Amino acid sequence: MTEPSPSFDSLLDAVSDERATRARTIAFALVTAYDHDVSDHEVERFGQLIGGDGEAFRALATTMKGDLDGATEWARGYLADERGDPRATRAIVEAARIAAIADAQLAEREEIALHVVAVALGLDPDEV
């Protein structure tokens, strides 16, 4: 019998316990997961931008990649709690944008993830 994979929440706990870092991590990880490639460069950019634990981020993004539907719903719920805080919203959107271009190209799937982040935050996706 195989061990169940860790929950998204427990993986996020390993990255950071600071609320703003957690929300930006979720946006960055969701875009990375939609790209279907958790590259060393993306992990490095995450560390530079957000400053959480890079290997814990890799584990989170990889697990999210394995369950995109579950990860999308989880991210939507978490990010919806950030609605109404313009400063937090800007930082989260910026993290998602940087994740989308971290590998020097913007794939269609990453655009979908940016849309998910925008809608979760109550923003017009065409403006993100």
C-alpha cells in the first residue's frame, strides 16, 4: 500500500507560516503547476521573489501538478480570502505573473492559471 500524498495545506506550512508569503506562494505554485514543469529556474525565481523554502515550494508545486483540479479549488478558496486588500492582491498577481514568465515563455496553460488567480481575487482576468 502506498502512502497518501501530503495535503496542500501541510506542504504550504513547510514553505512559510507568514500569511502574505503563503498567498503569493499559492499563486506562484499554481501557475508553475499548470505549466506541467517544476523547473530549477522556477524554484530559484520563487526563492528570489518570495523568499520561502525552495525545496518545500518544489514539493508543493509538484503535488499541485499531480492534482490540478484539486489544486485549483484549494487555491481559489485560499486566495478568495485575500479579496478586498488591494496591496495583497497586487503582490499576489505580481507573483503569478512572474511565475508565468519564469521560464522565459508564456504558455496557454499558464494564462489559464493567471485567469484562475484573478477570478479568485475578484479581479477582471483581462486586466491581469
